Amino acid sequence: MNSDQNSPSDDGARVVSFRSGRPVARPPEPPVVEGLAKYQGKETKEEYRERMMVNIAAFAFLVVLVGAGWWLAGTMAQMRKNEDCAASGRRNCVPIEFNTQR
């Protein structure tokens, strides 16, 4: 066999062996920012009350937003139903309500 030719087992592939077992424990890294607690002030009752009021206002806004979305979705569904009824050529698709009390 010629030395210039590659042997069948030497086709350019490499075998990487992985070590089994637990990973090596690294020492803990120091915190990037040291001691933020010294900059944190004590929360007063006024700040707590203001934060709670903002949370209540945000919750009320979300309730109104969800309610408006629910109403809008229902209105759109009813309009689609009425349009489908009218497009199919039927009559009396929308009931007419009238007051009999005078």
C-alpha cells in the first residue's frame, strides 16, 4: 500500500470524546453591582397608598377595556348574522321592536 493513500479509517473524520459524570463546579462570581440595598429607601405609607391607587386605576382601566372588547365582539357577531341573513335573500332578519304603551 502506498503511504500517500488514505487508509479506510482515516477519512478526515474526527471523533470527539465526551467526559461522563458531573460537571465541574465553578467558583461563584462576584455580583456585578454591589449593595443596592444601601440605595433603597424605606417605603412610606404615602408611597404605598399612591402605589395601591395606581394599581386600582390600572385594574379599572383593564376591566373597562375588556368590557368594551366583549361588547364590540358581540355587536360584530350580531351584525355579521344580520348581514348573512339579508344576503341570503330572507326577510324579517332583524326583529322590529315597538312600544305598545301610550
